Amino acid sequence: MSTNTTPVERLRDAGLYSPGDAVLSVRDLNVRFNSENGVVHAVRGVDFDLMPGKTLGIVGESGSGKSVTSMAVMGLLPETADITGSVRFKGKELLGLSDKAMCKHRGSDIAMVFQDPLSSLTPVYTVGTQIIEALTVHNPTMSKQAKEARAVDLLRMVGIPSPKDRLKAFPHEFSGGMRQRVMIAIAIANDPRVLIADEPTTALDVTIQAQVLEVLHTAQEETGAAVVMITHDLGVVAGMADDIMVMYAGKPVETGTVEDIYYNPRMPYTLGLLGAVPRIDTATKQSLVPIEGTPPNLALPVTGCSFAARCPMVSDACLHGEPELFPVPGVSVPGVEGQTLGHKAACIKAEELSGNADAHKIFHAPPKPVSKFDGVARVERDKVLELKDVKKHFPLLKGALIKRRIGTVKAVDGLSFDIREGECVSIVGESGCGKTTTLLEIMEFHPDQVGEVVIGGVSNKVATDHKTKMAMRKEMQMVFQDPTGALDPRFTVYEVLAEPLENLGMPKAAIRKRIMELMKLVGLQPDHVNRFPNQFSGGQRQRIGIARALAVNPKLVVLDEPVSALDVSVQAGVINLLDQLRAELGLSYLMVAHDLSVVRHISDRVAVMYLGNIVETGDVDDVFDNPRHPYTRALLSAIPVPDPQLERTRERIILEGDLPSPLDAPKGCNFATRCPVFAALPAAKQEKCLTLEPPLASEEEGAQDFACFFPDGEIDADMLVVHA
Amino acid sequence: MLKYLMKRSGIYLIMIFLTTSAGYFLAVSSLKPAVLEQEKIPRPTPEQVNASFRGLGLDPEKNAWERYIEWLGGILTRWDWGRSPNGAFVNAEFADRVMVSTRLFIASIILTLVIGVALGVYSAARQYKFQDRVITSYSYLVHILPAPIAYFLVQLGAISINEAVGERIFFVTGISTPGIEPGWPAFVDLVAHYAVPTFAMTIFGWAGYQIAQRQYLLDNVNADFVRTARAKGLTRNQAIRKHALRVSFIPVAQSIAFTIPAIFTGGFFAEAIFAWPGIGLWSIQAISLQDVNVATATLAYGSVIFAIGAILADFATTLVDPRVRVQ
């Protein structure tokens, strides 16, 4: 043993645990899976120390080995996985323990919260049973009453109203956010020392995400557990994490404190990731940083730097030997005591990136495209789409043989807006607010609809024959959310793109020519037209979806969550493409998205929807910089920003509860039940909100329209949260 | 729950009425018992045939609608399901036939179910291991083996056991030995008759349940909620037993309720081969004997059994799946 080791290290080497030491210590973790294509080396040498009470963020795109790492720590990988290295909990080696021995630690020492709350709870047992099960496993002697009391406490802690009654409820009676709260309650039931959260908010709406992150925060405070937060969203970890580990191709490529990573990234991948995320808090219209290419195939041996194929700074030296993580020069490596990770990067050019390296320059981000419409005032442009008081009410029926109408679901309740040439209008709001129904109503285009839809000057009240409808369809095309599901797996790209053209009766030779044009237009290689969709990556498939929409030269493209299924780095490329196409072809977009940062980046105008109504609409910069409606304010404050300092000092409005069912839409203002301004109002003023429906109007000429009697009202203090 | 059952029963009653009526019209317009009478020696004159049929309520000169009204009236007023061309009352034979079928199938239905589901769970827990491969291969083999051949094989086996022992231990056909004295000898005789058909139907019957249960369980073994259960500290086997099993049983419970009626009404191979003259055999014979009333009665019985099966399936599903709520 060398003489310059610390007491902590000597204890650790002896297999003992000292209180100041890392609670979870992972060394040289390797995971290999046998697959049909050979051995996949999914995790390749992960090292980290998790200090008590601290939060470590593991960041990376899908397939980078984040989740496999966490599952290996939990011992939940399939038996066929080959795991080597060391995972020590308080000095005790966990790797190699039998399933039974590992069960003593799982759920009591180390607990986990999973990504998808909808499928993570057993549907046939009550949530009470499932929480109590976690208690029973580790405390067999605990009395029934004590367990029930503890379960009620836990549900209260995670913010579930009337917890005693809810114990008897089944998972399907809870919303997604509520189920994730239950998952957190189960995880903290036995006061774990380590809590692993694997993308805990990815499947949730932004307002619910803010609530759940808040609950995780409380859970950590209550239990004092160390947290491992796994995510692809750099915004989510910015405010929560103390340390960050960026993973790529199964290996950590940069580690450091959250400040090191966000303000001084030394690995081109980290730099690219940070530049690829659109920001909600800045109006600067700059292209995003695209990281071209795809991660390497981990079934093949890695010879050089795994990021080399996608790195703009690559040189010959990068291809010979994989760089190890080594301390970033110029940064003092902190003492071992107290600090976990010094700032380390696995890049031979880490030094070149010192100071304020500009990701846009390094990754050759394209310049912001200029459209021919940019100089034209909005009122002078033609309307490509106009909605006038469109309504869609669904009757709610009861009874088996004879149906009785017991109510009405007002999915869309009187929408009016228009889209002019060359602009992008986005509709935002939580799931269930009527975004998708709006799109469906536009696509329906039937004379019997309530309200008028005018597309390219043709009204649905007039267009009854097939021919005018076909002409309308040519004007408007759609890009769908899931690029894999939207493409027929048995069609080659050529067939996918030829179909709309054949419908128009275009001659064969012209179709071929047009397809080649389209492939180039969306940045795909024209000689790939005979491939099938499964031979392309997710981002490329979405490009095919865009090419199909553009095939017939539409004026308006409807984008339904066009990038939400894509990884951040790929998303940036697709957003840049959409931006560029809009400028080059003079397209208009109608976009539905839940990611407000993307909306801010790409849109000119935005409409915020709540329970079938637009509550605020106007220029994107007006609405985002100076939101007037309390719902818009809450939505915007819920979006995490990839900036640790800003994130820690930001005031966040946490809305209570979920979106109410459109069935119980109250009289007066729809939003009053959850409104943070309403809650702070004196009773006399509240009366107005409860009886009158606020009209959608603007305060001054040219500013955004909003539907609220008390804009800029004071926010109820209980709903404001700051983590200083 | 009771209200729900009443409502469902009402709907099924209407459906039974419709299928039975449709079946009657089909039978009355296609089955012509008079043709068979022509083969009798001495050959009766058409007038004699018509007269004897008129006495039985099978008047061939009336049209289908008139006969339907007459038949329906008999059922509704006297619960009289009519008579066969040979003069036998349908009501008299019906109960015996149902009893024979029920006795023949009841044990094997329970055994196939229990063994099939248990083996399904056992093989799913050992996916791709030796035991799983043996059990599942056996199930697939049995699936493709036609039932008559399978039953004959069992009969041959039983006969060779009898020969090897040199004493008649098993009866391969028949229900009971005529003239056996009641008490212990009657019981031994019953078991000796019962063993072979029950054994044959069980070992060739569980395959479907085994394959279904194995498949549904495997679908759930890697479900997210099983992973959650393991993350709580349950071992893999505990998590599967407590969480995956119940969820995987939901579709199996549905299918069980629907296969039971199929066994009752479709069991004519077993009834014919083991010479247990039950309801399945009766329905086939009715068609070959041009017997309108028996054919319709067996059809009605099948419909009732199916309705009971469907209600049982609903009931079983509500029992295991809290997401299904009866209103």
C-alpha cells in the first residue's frame, strides 16, 4: 500500500466503510450482453462515487448505457448479462450476490424510480397493497396498523390528497403524475440511502414534471438519501444535481461538478449536447448545434475515440486508442475528502476547448435561414389557414342498450386563429387540453363541422365535392410524432414518397425526378431510396416523413410533435431542417408540441390552450418574455433551463393537481380551480372569476391576446417554490 | 352484481331464442324424415307416413312457419320439446343424455384446467430450459394429433395393460356393467369405466391451457411492474408469483369459460369412441336420422351452455381484474 493514501481509501481497500465515504462506489463497471449480432459491450468501464445526500446526474442519449448502469447497480439485469467490476454499497461488494442476498439491499438500502409510471405499478393490486408490500419485505415484524399508518404518511409526503382513502385505490384510478408519486412513495418507504431515478419525468407533462421533481426534492430532504438522476434532459438535472457524468457509447466521457459541465465543457460531445438544446429563456434566433451521425455499434470493438465519427474536431490521433478520462488541465483537482469527482474529460483536445469554446462554430451550425417573408408585415401576407369558432363537443353517454346523454366533453370549445404565409404557429398545453382534437378537426374538413375551417381560401362549408377536397389536401400535409409508426415497414423510401405523387396522377419519370429532389432537400442520400425504413435511424426516418409531406408542394405543413420521439442531438438537426425548409420553400407550419423550448425556438406565434380554449396567444417573444395569463406563467416557469445557476434561483410556480376532466369544466374561468393568482385573490374578486368567462383580448394594439381578469396578479405563496 | 347478471342473462336469453329459432327453420326445411320411412319394409304409403307424423306433431304438409308456431307453442305452454320420428319424446331422453355428458367430461375439464395452468406456469418459469422444452413440445405435438387417434392410442394402452396383468382392470368403452350390485362393487366398476376416457381426455386436453398460460406469463415476466416488485426487494420468483401470475391469468380465465361449452357440445368423438351416448353424439345422430326436434333441442342446449360460459367469463374477469368494474 502506498503511503499517500487517505484513511478513507485505506478503509475502503480493507472492505470497510467510514462515515464520510461514498455511500455507493462503482469501479470499472462493464456490462456485456449476448445478442444475435455478437457480444454487445453496453457499459464499458464506469467509475463513480456517490456521496451521502448528494445528487449525481448521469446524462446521455438513448443507448449510451445510463439505464444499464443503474440496472447493474440494482442487480436487475437479466441473468444472461455478463457484469464485471465492482459496485460497493457502504463498502460492501454487491456484484456477484445472489438474487436472494441482493434482495436485502434492494428497496431498503438502494431504491429505484422508473421511467414509465403507467406500466410500473401492478394493475391488479391497490396502491396501498403495493406500498405495504415494500414495507413487509424488509420489516416482517411490523404490525399491520403500523404499516398502514406508514403508507398513509408516505402518500401524504409525496403529495397525494386524502391519502387514507387513496390507499384502497387501484393504479388505473390515478393519473400518470400521481402514479409516479406512488412510485416515489414506494421507493422511499424504507428510507433508502441511495435513490436511483431513471428518467422519472420523461413520460410526464411539464407542469406534472415540475410537481414530480419537487416531490423527489422533498423525498431527498426527508430521507437524506443520495440520488442518482438519469436523464437525457440537460435542463432537468441542471437545478438538481451536484455532480454530472456525461455518458457516450457506454463510457463516461466527461465528469465534474454541475458548473464544470455546464460552463466549462471540455469534451466536444458535451459541448454539442449543450448547444443542441433550444433555450426557453432566450429570444436569440440562432440555429441549434446538430451532432451528425449515430453512436457506434457496441457489438464491434472500439479502437479509437468512440465519438470520433461524429466529432468535428477529429484528427488522426483520435482514431488510435480510446482516450481515458483524465483531469482537465488548468483545473485544480479537488481534495479527495468531501469532493467526489474532479473535472475530467476523455478527449485529447480538452485543452483546446478551454475558455468559452463556441459550439456553433465547432459543429458548423448552419446560419439562421432567411425567408422571403421576413421583411413583409404580417397583415400583408395571405392567410393559409383560418379557423373561425371551431367547436368539437363529444356527448358523454351512459347505459347499455338505451344510451342517455349525461354530459358533454368540450374537447375544443370555440377556437379562432389564423396562420399567414411563411409563419409557424404552435399550439401548446398539457395532454388533454384539445391540441390533437384541433388538428383532427382541421384534417376532417367536413361541411357538418361546427365552425369554419378555411384552408388556402377554400372553406369547409363550401367544399363538398371530392375534387376541391383533394385540392385542399394538396395545400396541407402532415408530419407525425412517431417516425417509426408513421412509415409502412414494407414500403421502400421510394414507394413511401411516390404514393402521394401517384395520387396526383404525376407521370413516372417526373415522380422519379421529384423523389431525388426531395431526398436532397431533406438531407438524405438520393441513392438510399430503395432502402426500407428500418435501415434508417430515428432522425432519418423523421426526415423521410418530412419529405413525404413536402412531396406535393404544400403551403401548410401540420407538425404533430415532430421531434418529441428523437434524441436531443438528432432533434437539433431536424429542427434546423424544418427552419431551413420554411425559409427556402416559404412554408407555413402549424405545430403541436409539449416542449416549450422547441416551440420558442421555431415558432413565430404561439397559442396556449387550456381545456379546449385558447387562454393566451400572440407573438412568441411577447408571450414567452411577458406572459400575462397565470397558466402561461406557470407553464413557462415549469420548464427547466440548462443553466445551473439560473435554475437554482428561479422561482417556480407549481400548479396543484392534474388537468381537470373537460367534463367538469366549471362556469366562469376554466382555470380557476388550479389558478395560482385566483388562490391569492380576496374573495370579492374571486367571485368574478367564478361567474364570468374572461374574453380573449389584448390590452394594447399589437400585444398578445389573453383571457384573464387579473393578469400579472400576485401568485399564491404556497404555489411558489425556489431552491436557493 | 346481481342486477348486472340479470341484465346479461336477459340479453343472452334473447340471443338463445334467436339462434334456436333460426336453427329450427334450418332443420325443418332441410331435414325430411319421410325419406327414411320409404326404406322400411313393407314400404308404407305416403298417406300412412303423413298420418303417423301428424300424430307426432311433425306434419310434413304444413309449411315451416306453421310448424314453428306449433313447436314454439308446445315449448312455451307445456315445456314440450316435441317428438322424434320414431315417436320418442325429446324431453324424456334429454335429461339422460345431459347427465351422461356431464359425468363423462366434468373430471377431465377440472383436471385439464389445473394441470394445464400449473404446467404453463412451471414451463414459463423455466423458459428454454430442458423441462420447458419437453412440456411445450409435448403440447404442440398433442395439438396436431387428431382426437380420435389419440383416444384409440389410450384404449390400446389400456387393453395391453389388461392383457399384461391378465385381468380386466380397465373398461375401454361403456358407462357401467349391467346388473352390477350396488355399493362397493358398483363404485369399483364406475372407476374402471371412468379411468380410461378421463385419462385420455386429460392428457390430450391440457395442451391448450399450458401453451396459453405459458405465453401470457412470459409476456408479463419482464413487465415493468415485475421489475418494480423486484426493486422493492422481492426475489425474481416471488415477484413473478405475486405480480405477473395474476395479471397473466386474466386472459386465460376468459378462455377457460369459453372452452368448457365447446367441450360439452363438441365432445362427440369422445362419446362415440368410449361409447358414452351423451348430448354430442345425440346431435350428430339427430341429423343423420332427419330428426328436426332433437337437432333443435341440442342446438338450444349448446346456446344455453355458451351463454353460461360467457357469463362465467365475465364473472371470472371481474374477479381477477379490478380494472373491470360491473355497473
